[in-house]
Amino acid sequence: MKKTIVVVGSSFAGYTTALTLAKLLKGKHRIVVIDKQPDFVFLPSLVWHPFGYRNVDDISFNVLPIYDDLGITFMEAIVYGFDLKDQVVHTQDEDVHYDYLILATGTCANFDSVKGLLPGKTAWSICSLGEAEKTRKAWKAFLKKPGPLVIGATQRAGYFFAAYEFLLNALYHLMKNNLLGTIPIHFITPEPYLTHFGIGGLYSGASNCEDLFNRYDLNWHTNAEIREVKKESVVLETGESISSSFTMLIPQFVGTNAIRSTRKLADRHGLIRVNNQFRHKVYKNVYAAGGAVYIKPKEYTPVPCGVPRTHTVSEAMAKTVAYNVASHIEKGARVSISNNRLYEYCKQDMDHLSLALFGEQTTPHRDLDFIAKGSQEKWANLTIENYIESSFDSEYLKI
Ligand SMILES: Cc1cc2nc3c(=O)[nH]c(=O)nc-3n(C[C@H](O)[C@H](O)[C@H](O)COP(=O)(O)OP(=O)(O)OC[C@H]3O[C@@H](n4cnc5c(N)ncnc54)[C@H](O)[C@@H]3O)c2cc1C
């Protein structure tokens, strides 16, 4: 009998799952993707947008023609909850029945976790395209009237990479505007040392990063917990108050409202607990992939740090989910993938200088990891970013 597979979310995890499923199921079953927007936004490029290095069209594309080609139904709708017993997804317009449900709703920024952290009022943010656009205007205004600069991440933050990358881009822009060396710059992070990233660091990462920060006379605060963000300062738990004319902080990320509002679907942070086949621990026909999935930190830090889920990790989860759902339907063997085997790749850019990071798995005790800096890494990073963006846009994912 024809089954209906509903994928909620159409970004790295949802898009990859839907395309992989379409190739595996070859039109024998119905695939429905629901997202509040038909545009895929390449979130990692939001660190470039405020500086004018990328415009909206460069970092987004419409998924509809691709889904049409593959016989995937796309519904543009906001999902506000799930009935897991009756197997229904509630949207603002209609209820959608499913035989299999794949949750790829990612995460959302939890600005409330730090007192006074109000994007657009006391600080700027790059967690969504809308926020990055406002930050772009604010940064332009800041360059005309520069003052102390604070960049970093709050306690429990996810995506530390974004804070570092924003900082490096900001340094380059300041240099181009002959402002480097004229204003105090502070980097605040809950990480126990620079480039820990919530994943236990990478070989030689901290020393490379410290060299770079020293070269540009940056002040850095590790193990930092923020008590309050004010319009013109950031106050740490130690009582230290750091003046700021422009503050950009990466916050904690939690599960989305639709997930949090459904009882017994996720933990208290709205993150979904799955087994090593990315299948929900209670509801056997529900799977999850990407940012929405809980990943256990292997290492606890004095100030809590979130575990990042990069897009490469999200795509690996998504492909595993697609294989498992296909084999669930067709009664084949299941694929397992351990959280430890999901690798990380990330890049940090600053004009001619770049840090390239590679870790074979998300948590410490990796067989292979490195961090390197230099002009060749810049070249490698640009090549990889262009490759990833173009493979998402034009070519269907290879299975
Ligand atoms: C500023 C920033 C920089 C980053 N930099 C990097 C980097 O350099 N490298 C890297 O690998 N990763 C980076 N990441 C992380 C990367 O973006 C995530 O790993 C990735 O987006 C996770 O993909 P996802 O599909 O799980 O979730 P998301 O990309 O968050 O997508 C979730 C989708 O679900 C939809 N959705 C959610 N709720 C609903 C609802 N209720 N109804 C309908 N639709 C809904 C959303 O519209 C969205 O399309 C960065 C993230 C940020 C924010």
C-alpha cells in the first residue's frame, strides 16, 4: 500500500532527507515536505551578509522546481504541533496525515536565556536572514561612528564557529576602513579555551587562535558567563563590565515551538532524543535529523557550552534517516550511524588569512583533527563553500 512520508523542515536536514528518499523510493510512495518558506537559505553564509560579501540571492534558492522534478509535494505552511497517536501534523490551514514522520525543524535562538539580550536593541544577531539584514545596517552605521566592539557567544551557545567567523570578518572590515587598532575589541565565550567550539577543541587550535588574537591585539575572555547585556555594555558574572558600541553574540539554540509544544516529543530544551538510527525512542514511525536532534556532550565545561550540529552532520543524519525509513517501509536492513562518527568541517575567513578546521567526529578523542591557518586555507575554504552551495542549488545530491 502507498505510504505517506511527511518531512517537516526543508533546510539541510529536510531537503537532504526528501531528495534521498525520492531516489530510494522511486515514486512508489508519497513524499510531502512542509516548511514555512519555499526558499532554502544557506545559514552558514549569514556571517558574510552583514559585511556585504553575500547578498540574499547569493545564499538562497527556491526548492520548488527541484521538488517538482522529483515528484515531491511541497506545502508552504507553519506547523504548530503534532498528534503522534493519530499520526497527524497540524498546520495553520489543514491537518496532514502521515505514515512516517521526519522532523527536520532545526533549532531556534533562545535570546531569553540571557538577561537583556535583545537583538536589534541591546545587541545584534545573525541567527536568521532577517536579523543578519538588520545587523548589516547597524554595522554600516557603526563604521561611521566606531567605538568599543564586543563579539562572542553566550553560555550554552551553539554554533561557536559563527562567533569566530563574524569576528574575523569584522577585523578585516575594520582594517579596510583604517580602524583596526583604534578601538578596543573583546571576544567573550563560555568555552574553556579558544576554539574549543563545544566539541573539545581541535589539535593546535587554541595556540593558533591565540597567536592570531595577539597579533590583532584582541582581548579575549574564556570561561565567561554573561550576567546581563545592556545597550552600551556587557556585564559578566564576575561583575566585570565591558563597554560596547556594537555587540554581536551567538546565543543558546533550542528546539522550535512546534516541537516544544507537543507533549513527550522532546526534552525540556525541545531537542529530540533518538536511537542510533535516528528513530524516536517512543514513536517508532517518527524520525529526526539535523539541529532538532539532541547530541549528548561528551565533555562538561565549567561554564556550559552547547554542542554544535553543523550542516555536514545534519546531512549525514538526514541520509541515514532516509535509508532507515525506506528500509522500514520495504522491510530491508537498517543503517546505523553513531553520533561519534559524524564529522565536522568548518572554516573561518579573514581576507588573506583563514583558519580551516577539520574534526573526524563531533566529540573529543578523534583519530584525526586539525586546525590550520594561512592563505592556502583561504583558497581551500572558498572552494569548499562554493562547492557545497552549488551542489545544493543545481545538482541533486548523490547517494
Ligand atoms: C549564523 C550561523 C552560522 C553557521 N555556520 C555554520 C558553518 O560554518 N558550518 C556548518 O556546518 N554549520 C553552520 N551553522 C549550522 C547550520 O546552519 C545548521 O547545522 C543547519 O542549518 C541545520 O540544518 P537543519 O536542516 O537541521 O535546520 P535548519 O537549517 O534550522 O532548518 C529548519 C527548517 O525547518 C523549518 N521550520 C522550523 N519550524 C517550522 C515550523 N513550525 N513550521 C514549518 N517549518 C518550520 C524552517 O523554516 C527551516 O527551513 C551555522 C548556523 C548559524 C545560525
